[in-house]
Amino acid sequence: LKAFEITSSGLNKMPVTSAIGFLSPVGIIKVSPNRKKLVACGYGSGYAVLYDFDPAAGTATKTMNLSIVSSYGASFSPDNSKIYLTNIDSIYQFDLSSGVPSAILASKKTLGEAYGQTKLAPDGKIYFTVFGTNALGVIPNPDLPAPGCGYVNNAIMLDSGTGASLGL
């Protein structure tokens, strides 16, 4: 993993490199709002991997594998206590607040259908694609544990002839 510092002066072209293992070419890396966690998702490459991140040093260290095979999308909750992951058919919530890997894995909740990217929006909600439909789903209260997070599939209907696919 290469981290590049960006300041008001621009991009530092000398990266900080962390040896974190293989990252899939198909997937994403997301940073938590407080910049202390990273998650790497790779479709077809195994599990989503959670990392601790030091934003001052730009270094990442592996924390744990999350039990989502062929993960593709991810978003952290605004308060950094939850992570939402998608794979080929569902969206899941994990509670990160304990910091204990076994408790994080035990907190896994399946919310419903989703297949594609997720996005924490400026309104504090998480939006996601529902592949093959003309709708977006929403998690209106992502800081709350499921079912209180309020997962809604097909919450926003897109224009006729417009389809939701993998990205947002």
C-alpha cells in the first residue's frame, strides 16, 4: 500500500509504503471518517481486510480479515463504530466499537440485498447500489446497530431507463 501526503502545497510524490499483502485489482479501499482505519475489499480475492492506519505516519497495519467472501463495497459509519460491506448479493454490518476481532466477527448482521459500491454521503447516510435495478438503497442511521440503522432497499427510484450497477 502506498500512501501519498496531500497538503495545501500539493501532493508529496514520495509515498510511504506499507507491506500489507496482496490487494485485488477489482475492489476498493476506504478510509474511516476519523482516518484511523482502512478497509480493502477485493472481488474474487478472498475477504475484506481491516487495517489500522496512522494518518500522521501514513502507515497501515493489518488488524483482521472480515468474514465476507468476494467483498466489493464498503463504508464506515460517520462515528467510525460500524462498517458496512457488500458482496455478490448482500450488505452486512459489523460493529467495530469493541476493537476485539472475535467480537467484531460475532457482531456481523446481514441487512439485505445489495451488490455494488456504498457511499457515505454528506447527509450522514450510506447509499448503495442494488445491481440490475433502477434504484438505490439507503441506510439512514448508520451509527446505530442493526436493525436500528434502518436499511431500506430500493429507497430512491432512478429515472426510467437508468440502472444501478456496481459503482456510485
